[in-house]
Amino acid sequence: MMYLTLSNIKKSFGANTLFDHVSFSVSDHDKIGLVGVNGAGKSTLFQLLMDKLEADEGEIFRNRETRIGYLAQHVQFDSRNTVWDELMGVFTPLHELEADLERIAHQLEQGQGDIPALIEQQYQKNQLFDQLGGHTYRNIARASLLGLGFDEREIDMPFSHLSGGQRTKVMLCKILLGQSNLLLLDEPTNHLDIDSVQWLENF
């Protein structure tokens, strides 16, 4: 699948042209590294890909199926949640399915409502729950945090108590576990040790 294509992109700020005649495509399973000195325009290119900036010239084509996950170089984000609760926000659809299944199970136990229709709903929702990884997502989320260097105590810490590097790791974890099929990672290894980098590569 082709996720996006750039054709003859140009971007300038005043008299400073960051890049010109930039053309490339990104397909499924591609792994692309952008290498350049500070100020060369790497982060600006990411902003263009996410449609947060407009190119001066050229065109960007995005597949309707493209879902971009973006990790900024510096995380400007705060939350009153714990680390765990912040990460669980990625799985809101699964939480809603769990609540629906509990409601249906309660109705069936009480003999309330249209029983055949409830049984059919329960079957359909269970199928979707399985497809979305409903039985494993909590284990995968915990293993991901541990893989990025958190310990069990830190998983239950308030997000607001984390260092800048730890916040970046949590946001990276959210992006990896989300529904994105194209990841834009702006210097993701800045706050990762060797073990965490190896975990990320394997993931």
C-alpha cells in the first residue's frame, strides 16, 4: 500500500529555502531515515506530511487509509492521569466494548430484554473484541512500558511527575500501541538507552 507521495515540494521561510524539488513516496513496510544538520528542515517536513503546514510549491497525496502517528522531538503535553491511565487512553474503543459486554451479560443474567437479540449482540461484540486484541492489550501495554525502561512503581506515577525524557517515552508508547499505520518519529532515541533502542527496533 502506498501511504503518501510528495511531488516537487518546496518550503521557504522568508528568504531561507529549506528544501526544493523534494519528491518521494512512502509505502507499507518502508523504513526511512531523514538525516541532516539542525535547521535543515526535518521537523518542517514532518509538519507538511501531517498537513500542519502548507508547501509553497508541489503536492502531497495521502491515501485515505493512511493514519499518521507523530512523536515530536520535544513533548509539550501534560496530564493529570497516571502513566498507566494515560496509556490506557489509546484503548478507548476496547474499554467501550468491555462496558457493552458487561451490560449485555448483566441483562442476560437478569433475563431482561430481547434475549435472542442480546445473544447476537454479545457474539458480534466478542468477535470484534478478539480482533482488536481485547484479551492481550493490557499485557502488551505493560510490557511496552517495561521495554522502554519504566519500572512497576513508575507505571503508577502521575504523568505530571515525569521527566521530559520519561514523558517522551510514554508518548512513544501511545503512538506504537495506537491505530497508526505510518509513524513519524522525530529523534525518538534521544531519551532511550541501548536496551530501549533495541526493544524499539524489535517492536
